[in-house]
Amino acid sequence: MVAAYPRCGAGRRGGSRVSGAAVTGYRPQRMTLSLPSVHLRAIVCEADGTLVADVGAPTPDEPTLLALDRVRRCGLLVAVVYDGDDSVGRRLGEALGPIDLALAPDPDECTYGRADEVRPRFVHRTCASLGVLPAACAVVAGRRRLLDAATWAGAATVMVPTDATPPFEVRAQRRVAADLWSALDALRIPTFVGSAP
């Protein structure tokens, strides 16, 4: 839906500017756009720090496994983002249980080829691989690099800070959670009786 913006020249008489109070019935209003609501269909998690402490030898804790099971029971797709080669993705799949997608950013999806600066095109590729729009996807990560790219792509984001996350990055985020389970709470993902950690 397109907002109705005032015509050019509104609030003027005879070419001179007049105050809002001088215009009969005029009430200043904030202009807002009504956007369609999109149901969440996928959760994308950063592996390093958010799901496991070490992607080289992934050993997720019980609360993380319960949180992933909560996502699956809601019928949402699960994607895992990692740094490394395909063998890292295979190990993560074995450790985390059924996941729909595990992938690492390509060099051309990083700013100047740096892995710590991910571009929105990586988030677009992730969503396209899952078959969902970015607006129907939520990204949970401990580093700003992925969250910023997700925001630019149009996805929802939640930061789960790690010990290495700078405080200024935490303050810059709209949603911050202590762990994956709390991040799902922030996203209003339903829970089930007996499934809480």
C-alpha cells in the first residue's frame, strides 16, 4: 500500500509559506507505510559462537539442541552459516541434527574478500537456497557482520553476543538475547510443553 503524501505546494497561499495552524482543519501527522505481514518460515544461525564453541570440533550443548528442535517442531527451516570448507558443514550437520542448509560465504560475497565483512547478497543466496524471501527469514548471530547484511537484505535479526563481541556492536542491535532459546522467544517462536531447557 502506498502512502498518500501531501501535494507539492500544500500549506502555501499565493506562493508564500503559511503555518499549519493557519490552514483550516490541518493537523500535522507522521507519515507511515503499511507493509504486508510475512510469516516467518526459516531461521538462519551462525554456527561459531551461537551454536557451538568450535566449528572445527562441534559439540553443541543440550539447550542449543532443544532450541533447534523447537524450530523444527514449528515447521521452520533451519540453516547454519559457518566459515570453512565443506567438511566443516558436514561435521556441523552431524552434530546439530537435521538441518536444511549449511553454507559458507563465497569470497565475492564478502567485502574486499574479507570473511568478517559479509554482503547482503550472501543472505539473499541463503534465502533463495531455502526457497524463502528474506522478509520470511530471521538471522541469529553473535557477530555484526552477518546481522548487518541480514538487515540490509530485509531479514529479522537477533544478536546472541559471545565473549568476543564488542560492547558497541551489542548496543547497536535492536534485539539481543542471551542464547538461542531466548532469541526464539524474542522472535515469538512457539514453544511446547516439556521442551524448555
